[in-house]
Amino acid sequence: MQELIGTGVALITPFKEDGTVDTNGLENVVNYSIENGIDYLVVLGTTAESATLSSNEKQLVIDTVISCNNGRLPLVLGIGGNDTNKVLNEIKTRDLSSFTAILSVSPYYNKPTQEGIYQHFSTIAKSSPLPIILYNVPGRTSSNMLPETVIRLANDHSNIVAVKEAAGDIVQAMKLIDGSSDDFFVISGDDMITLPMVLAGGAGVISVIGEGFPKEFSQMVRLALDKKVDEAYRIHYKLAPAIDMIFEEGNPAGIKAVFKKLGICGDTLRLPLVGVSSGLRKRIEGFIDTL
């Protein structure tokens, strides 16, 4: 799974002002990412506002990305949820032929035990024709998938190949890196601690800030993988204020404000999400102007 080393980005779903999917804007985002050094694209992750997309809209997003990408980069598809049977059904009914792997978020809202999380992903792994990237993001799911559970899943299922670790806990990330086999990838899901995670042995990142500043962020990750620490940290500290800003009022409101300033697509979101405040917008735009 060498395709998962480096910088992946969690693609947003641009919307027109009337709320419909903006396929032209999505193509702009895809091309911008590819042309500026991103290594792979993640389709229909949580950053895509996938919870608000209909089945037909999800297929439209998938078709648009596949067509625009045209085989240039590996693609990862987000298929997850808090109903194991629904996840299984989507895996069975979705055409996965254009994808390298599935990114599957840990069940949210239900707050399962570690055994419940294990059984959820174990069941999915037995049915998935593609490798699986686990996604631990306790800030959204309200439950933390512990390193022991991740490692148990990786040891028991050869097609569970990686974890996107977004607990924001560098100690937990290091336990994952230290406790897993060399062919299991620990991928950062937290932009602010991506650099120390990669330097500690992580495989890279699935990023949000990397979508807005792909050239700089992907270069930082490449430098980190090459253990060029000082050069990598120079880029990290250059981008750190923007990382704070894009998450200050929620994701993907912040990164959509970046894209609007860059002229790549609009910043419309679907309720219950709303755009950033005027004050934050001015700070984001000021950062971009001085970058």
C-alpha cells in the first residue's frame, strides 16, 4: 500500500449558492490538489459534508472526481457509519473499481465499547474487497478507538492496512506506531501534529489544510519522510496559524473560506453548518495575502 504514503487530502464538496453540488468547483479542487503535489485523494470523507448528501449526490461526487482525476492519483473512498449493516450494504453495492482503499470512520453517536468497535470493523473487513483504513476521530464520534483495538484489528485482518489517527494525542499516535507492524500505516488525521507524527514513524497524513495549501503542506510531509527536520519545521510554523484558523469555527467552513479567497470555488455549506464569521474570514484572507 505504498500509495498511502505521503499527503492525501479529504476533498470538500463545493455547493452552488442554491445548495446543489457544484461539479465545476469540485473539478477545480481536484486539479488544484493534483497540480500542487498531493499524493492521493479521499472522496466522501467527513470533510465532504457526506452526512448531508443524498445517495444520488454521493454518486455524482464520485463520478466527478473519477472523471477529473483520470487515473492521475490513487483514490480512497469514505464508507463508514454507526450502522454496521448499512456500511456493509454500501460496500457491496458501490462500484469500487476506481479506488485503492476504503476509509471507514469509527461508529459515532452509539458510543460502542472497544469490543463493539472491534466487532464492527472485523465484520466489515470480512466483506470488503478493498483494503481498509480505520478512522479514529473521537472529537466527532464521542468514543476513542484505543491503540490496543487498532493493533488487534490489524493483526487479525490483513486487509486492515492503516489508521487515520485524529485523536490529537501524540502519545497515542506513538503507541500506535510503536505497537503495529512495519507494513501497517499510521496516518495523521490532525494537521497540527502531522509533522511530529511523521518524524516518529507515521506514513503521512490525510489533511484538510493540505487541500488549501497543497504545495507547501505536501512538501513539508516529504521533507519529514526524508527526516529533513529543520526544513520541515520551517514550513510547519509558516502554516500553523492557518491550521488554527480553518478549524476555529468548524470544518469545512474554514477551508471553504480559503478556497473562496483563492477563487477555486464558493464557500456555501449545508445546514446545520454555516460559513465563517466576518472576523475570521478577514484573518484567513490576510494570511493568504501575506503567505
